[in-house]
Amino acid sequence: MASLQEIRRRIRSVKNTQQITKAMKMVAAAKLRRSTERVTAARPYAKSLTVLLSSLASRVGEESSPLLARRDEKNVLLLVVTGDKGLCGAFNTNILRAATIFLKQKESEGRNVRIVAIGRKSADFFRRRKWEVVAAYPGIFSRFERKNASEIAAILRDEFVVHETEARTEEPPRADAVYAIYNEFKSVIQQNLRTDRLLPIEAEKPSAEASAVTVDYLYEPSAEELISQILPRYLEFQIFRILLESGAAEHGARMTAMDGATKNAGEMIDSLTLNYNRARQARITKELIEIVSGAAALK
């Protein structure tokens, strides 16, 4: 059995850890509130933008924008969104495991796959793996702004779109499809792991009932010009929404993990305190027996 001094040291150490986990839980709760407000505010705009895009897509073809072009997926670019820090349960592990399965599956199909790593955990993980990392954004959530989504969207467009060289010849695109793996925020205790295709953009077609009552409009400029302007904004906002969802999901996962750690620390303190009292009682009893035995021997 451990000595009383060792048990006291362990109790003191667990109490210090409990104070840290409790403080981290409170910080995560404050950040979660702000993140959920941003996610809630972004969702109506995303829905309205999708409705507008669907209406325009029903009137134009894929040739109206290079972001709608469908090709055989020989080259695949994967956007992997993790957190910058740990101590959030299986949040990062689930993303990295799903990304690894996705990459191996595409490779088994003969696809060439590359990575855009978002978050420090993703960047560190794929730096030590065989897959090529096109761009990495470690620490992005500590200073996350709208311009970060614009920069990432520009990289994805540059990889997907066919470019014209100085010799007026078309340079083949480096990516035929772009996917994103991330955690979608549902609640404090629930995050949904999602795999979405970002490019080519697939606008939702209106239903048969909606088409029956849909009227045509006069566009100024043309519908093709409008959709060519809206699609880049749509892609940029989709990435912005994904980063917001992932950030909120990370704070929720960390809050849940730290709450569980705080409760476990409390249970450990109770168990160690009980062991300490038992050891102390046994020590006192032993000393009393020695005193009584010594007094009896003197008689």
C-alpha cells in the first residue's frame, strides 16, 4: 500500500488537474456560445443562396461556368478540417481516420489524391504521411476570419479550373473533384462526421411541384452571367460555413470532454481520500496496539 505522503501527493496532483479541466470547460463553453451564434446566423444565408443557385441552375447548363464542369475523377483533392488543439475527445481522431479511409479507397480505385490540411492536427498528421499536401493552414482557428475562407476557395478553384497558358493552350486541371471531410455541429454532445463534394458544384434541382408553379424571370445581366458571379461566392461561403461548423463542433467536443474529465477527477479524489483515511486509520490502530503491547510487557 502507498504511504500517506504518496497518497496526499496524488490527491493534491488530481485536484490541480481538476482545476485545469474545470477552467478549460468554462473557456470552451464561452467560445461555444459565440461559435453557435455565428453558425446559426450563417445557416439562413446558406439556405437562401442554395435556393437562388438552384433556380438559376435549372435555366442554364454546365457549360455556363467552369465550376459546374463534370469530369472523370482521375485526380481528387481532399479538404481535411480538424482542430488546432487536442483534449477534445475523439474529435480529431475520427476526422483523420475517415480521411485515411477515404484516401485509401480512392487510391484503390486508381485515383491520384492530394490534401489541403486545415487545422494544426491535420497538418501535423499528413506531414508524416505519403500523400502530397497542396496547402496547410495550422493555427487557422485561433485567428479565423472570412479572408481565410476566401484564400482556401481561391486555391480550390485554381486546382479545379482549366487554365490557359501564355501559348494559348489549355493546361489540364490538377483536380477533377474536390471533397471536404469535417465535423458538423449538431449539439454540445453530438457532432456529425460529413464528407461533402465541393467541386464540381451540384446545385439542387427544384422539385416537380416547385417546377409546376415556377415562373420565368427577366435577368439583367443574363442568367449565365449571374451564375458565373454567384458560384465563386457560393464556394467561398460553403468553405466559410464548414469552418464555422467545425469550430463550433470542436468547442462542443472539448466542453464535453473536459466535463467528463472534471467528474472523473472528482471520483478519483473521493477514492484516494477514502484510501488515505483507511491507511491513516490502520496506522493509528497499529501505533495503539504497539503502545498497549509495550505497556503490557512492562507489567
